[in-house]
Amino acid sequence: MLRLPTLGLAFALVLAGATAASATTFSFHCISGDGGGACAIPIEELSVEVTDLGGGEVSFTFHNDDGDSSSIVSIYFDDDVDLLADPEIDDGNGVDYAAGGSPGNLPSGNVEDFDAHRVFSAANPQKANGVGPGESVTIRFTASFADVVEALESGELRVGLHAPGFKNHGNKSFVNDVQGVPEPGLLALLAIGAGALVRRR
């Protein structure tokens, strides 16, 4: 049977491992549509996974799980606290993204006072080179993972997407929800560590 100090050390190692592989996923809500109630549709298909890569580097991986022909053609960062630096893009299969693009702000961003500081756009033709169904693109920054998640959940950092044709409702824009969901692996590791302490007592 493990002694309490040993269990404490094991729990600390579990926490260290969890921190090293930390990730939190954020969903999106619609801020524009075709006037036909399209924004009332729950948005579960668009998400961004924010991952701690270690060494002061954070990645944002954007997923499109829509079954229709939509494509994320532009990604915007409203970074009021200037957290994100030195961006690098990792294109997924079928995706071709670059820094910059037009328009310089998220279409309909004024609905939520969205003011983009960074823009990333798909190459022309945008729909073909954007993040289509089952595709993804990753943008890496120099930043503190804890600070990024805190800023996303406080609204000091926001992410916007422009996805024409989403749900077949015309040009639409989205902003991340402020409540993130930690990856299941992190929660499981925490539960294992807590369970070991409870059993010992």
C-alpha cells in the first residue's frame, strides 16, 4: 500500500502530466444570418481547440463538422490584451490559409463590438481552400496557455469566424462562446488522482 507522501507525489505527477497536455475547446454562436431565424440554430459543428504546446506556445485548431457545404473562409482575433504573438499556420489537408485578408474586421462584428487585431484568410477560391466539412486549420502563437484561456473566458480575447453557406443560410459570422470545455483526458487524470487520495484515507 502506498504511503500518503507517495500518493501525494503521484498526484503531483498526474497534475504535471495533465498540465503538459492541457487543451480546452470553445464552441461558437452566430451573430449574423439571413434574417430567417438562422442564428437560432444551435452551433455545435464549429469549434476551436486551444492547446498548450509547452514552452510558451499555444495552438488554436479550428474544426468544421458541418455536414453541408460550408467553409470557414476567415478567422479573426479580437485581442484587446495583446496576448498573441508570432503566428504560424499549419494547414490541414485541403486547406490553404495565410495571414491577412479582406475585410479587415469580422462581417457583422459590430453586433458584438468585435474589433479584429489579427486576420487569417483562405486563399482564392476561398470556399475550396477554407476549412470545409471534416477539415481543420491550426494557428500557433507565442502565448501563455493559462492567460489565453482566462482571456477567452472573460471576453478580453475573442475569436470570430466567417463561414459562407453554413447550414445553407447564406453568409454568416460567429464569435466564440466564453465557456470552454477542458479535454476529457485532463478531467480523467484529475479524477484518478483524487480517487487515489480518497481510497488512501
